[in-house]
Amino acid sequence: VQLQASGGGLVQAGGSLRVSCAASGRTFGTYFMGWFRQAPGKAREFVTGIGRSGSNTYCADSVKGRFTISRDNAKNTVYLQMNSLKPEDTAVYYCGAGGTPFKYDYWGQGTQVTVSS
């Protein structure tokens, strides 16, 4: 599967942004999907993930209550809605696809999200 992330940009603290990740191929619905992020000088970290049907989601404590992941299997797309953004959310956001919630085998190219204070 090939992944293409989009929708990043510059937003003020407290604002909202939605990023998307479009997947190629007919097997999108068989993958667990996740969003990760990497800030300058830091390791890539898990943000949130979603099961194959979209009924199960899980997220890092740092974004709980602010970020929401969703997917549309008919459109082969996973979304990340980010609300109440903070400067510390600034990072390159990557989408990943995997056969389990714990291992992601395919990655998109990343989209930059910058939150100004």
C-alpha cells in the first residue's frame, strides 16, 4: 500500500487542523492505520491509531481529548482532526499502515504541522 499525507500547515495555538492520508490499492480496509509525529531533534512518536473497521481507536495521553482519528474505507483515507493545538504539537506528521496495532509496515511521506504561540 502507498500512503500520501496532506493537509498540514501553520496554525495559531488553540486552533484546529485536519490532516488526511490517502492510500492506494484495494486492501486499505485490512490495515490498522496510525498517525505518528516527529519533532526536530526528537524520535518519532505514536499519536493515535484506528482499527480496520474504524470502531476502535487508541491514542497517546498527550493528545487525548484533543485529537481524533477516523477513517473512510470507501475512500481509502484516514483523517486526523486536531483541536486545541499547542506549540508542542509542532512536528512532521506521518501516517502508517500495518497488520497489527503495534507494527506499522508502510509509511506516508509526512506533512508539516506548525503551531505558533
